[in-house]
Amino acid sequence: MRRLYGRQARIYDPTRAAILFGHDALVADLALEPGARVLDIGCGTGRLLPALSRVVGRSGRVVGTDCVASMLERASHRTSALPNVELVLGDREFDWPDGPFDAITLAYVLTLVPDWHDAIEEAGSRLGVDGKIGVIDFSVRPIWPIRRLFEAHRIEFGEARRDHLRTRFATLTDIDARARTGLWNYFRFTGRNRT
């Protein structure tokens, strides 16, 4: 995965604009307070980071982490003027900063992670009491030949991830949406940590 996405860092944003949706809506769904501490797991080029930074304000903190250095380099350019954003390179699986965080986001991450069950548990363990998780991801396998494109990028589909989120967290929002092209679906889920 590091090699695949490392090579795509420069073209990631323009090529994903027609594929990845729901980022701003996810930030709104989380209803974060000023001063909140947020971890964006698999932040990639930093698409969510400016919106999260604005919501938590100067007194808040946003930490973006990714395992691909070239993606974080792009995120660094995107967030260079945001003093409340920190970027962290994770060298190993689940090598994420310790909490507690008020919120954790995973945007189009769980369908890329083979150990997605453990990823959800690890994320939950870094949330504080009443902490929230926000996830956007693909939900329905697209039609062929779009499916081949997704599979080439090691994206796996299935409702098991979403079902586990519903079990592990108290659901706040759980929304199905169709991509603008109508060729696949994605979901937005926010939940509160169960203590």
C-alpha cells in the first residue's frame, strides 16, 4: 500500500475529486466544539485537516497521521499556515498518537486496511470519554469495469466494517449516499465511544 499510494501522492487530489465524497459533511456531522483535540487517521494529502482546524479553532489541536511519507508531504503544504495542525508519520500498523482524543476520523481508510476490525478497536481505545468517531467509506461494490479500478487500488467492500462500527459505538449518524456518478455508494457514520 505504501508503494502504491506513495507513487500517487502528486496526482492523488485531482484524480480522487471524482471518486471521494462526503468530507465536509462528515466534519459537520461530528459537531465538534472549539478546543477539541482530533486525530485524523490515514489523513493522506490532508483533505479533512483544514476543515477540522477551522472547527476546533486556535485552542484546539488536529493531528493527521499517515504511513505514506509523500502523502504527508502534500498534507504539509496544505496545512502550512495552520498552527493547530500537527502531522505524524506512522511507520508501523496502528502506530498512531496516544489519546485521549475528542474525535477521530477515518476517511476512506477502512476499506484499505486488511485488519480493519483491529483498526476500529485501536481507534476506539484512543477516544476519551464521550469521544466521537467519524468514518466515510465505500459501501457497495461498484459495477464492472469501475470495480476493477477499485480492486487495483486494493479497496475491499462489504458491510462488515459498518456493522462493527454500529456495534462498537453508539450511533449518532449513519447515512447512505450515492456518488455523483451513481456508479457506487458510500456511507457516513459518526458514533460516540461506549464506555
